[in-house]
Amino acid sequence: DTEVTQTPKHLVMGMTNKKSLKCEQHMGHRAMYWYKQKAKKPPELMFVYSYEKLSINESVPSRFSPECPNSSLLNLHLHALQPEDSALYLCASSQDYGFYSYEQYFGPGTRLTVT
Amino acid sequence: AQSVTQLGSHVSVSEGALVLLRCNYSSSVPPYLFWYVQYPNQGLQLLLKYTSAATLVKGINGFEAEFKKSETSFHLTKPSAHMSDAAEYFCAVTGNAGGTSYGKLTFGQGTILTVHP
């Protein structure tokens, strides 16, 4: 099974709201990723967790706060977002990070709209 | 640092025709290369990957890609297009870019494939 699940599928939030995106994988992968994808653009890496520790933060604003409660779960906490943060948020996982032959498996994404 | 260039943001073919999506890479070390497909409002699905075991790589859904070091290319082909192949395709590369970035995927800008009946 190569499935990564993400909830919710769609999310509409106001600029003062707090919400969370959730990602789950049961492939035993030890690396998990958050990407942001704007329309007609490739995914942009936001965060990488390796063995439940934050390995990479691509200079993402603090209104995005990642969390990795265990090796199967990855959350993205959202607070005080801006309309320009509206995008498709993708979660991915891979067997490991840093061994660059490992392919990443992507979830279906959460379509976020900030009003 | 590595990079990927996909030639042609849009490619249009007739059903049954050859599909050719172009990807050229730049990497200072032997790269690992991937093709992903994204259907509308969905995540990315891995089509195939090159990891130096064989230069011709077969993937899912009848797609294949050939690694040509001399041309720094990794073009994606399919002999006969189906309507269901209509999607956006991304070429991506990882490689030793130094530091903690050496597992990082670098994506091309994507190619939208349209298939006409």
C-alpha cells in the first residue's frame, strides 16, 4: 500500500481563524513533507521531517506551524493566514531523507481558501 | 545545484498518437530523476524513476523514459495516447546539492498534456 491520506479535502478559513491540516501514512516511512502548490505551478517544499524531527524549513512564515506527533502523522497548524496563502497543500512521505534515490509518495492534497 | 527544464508548457496530441514530453536536467553529480503525473485537483502520482540501474525505465500506464547522459535528458514517452492520459506532468531531480538539501526534489515547471479524440 503506497497511500498517503490527507484531511480535510477542502478548507475555507478566515484570516483570524486557526485550523489544522492532517496527513497520515502507514508505509513505515521515516520522512514526511509539506508542499504548497499554487495553480499552474510545481509544488514548493515547505518543511521536511526526518525521524520525527524537523530537518528543513524553507523559510516559511510562522503563521504555518508543522508538527509531527509520531512517525505516521504530520500536521500543519494554520493561524492568521493571508489570502495569498490560498493553495493546494500536499503532504508526501518517503522511506528516508537524504538518500536521494527514495521516491516521494504524495497525498491527494487539501485545497485551502483564505477569505 | 541541480535544476530541471521541461520544454513545452503545453503539448497536444491526438488519441493513439505518440506522446513525447521533454525534460533536461542540470546536475553536478549523477542525478536521480523522476516523472510524476497530476490529474486535476489531485496529488502527484509517481510514474517512474531513474536510479542508474538501467537507462531505459518503464513506468506505469505504458509510459517509459530514457536517460541520456550525453544530452542531459530524461524524456517521457508513450507509444499511443489515451484520453485518460490528459493531465499535468512534472519531471523532478534529486542529487547531492550539498548540506541538508541533498534529498530535496527539484521540479520542472510542468507540461500539460491534452489528448484530442
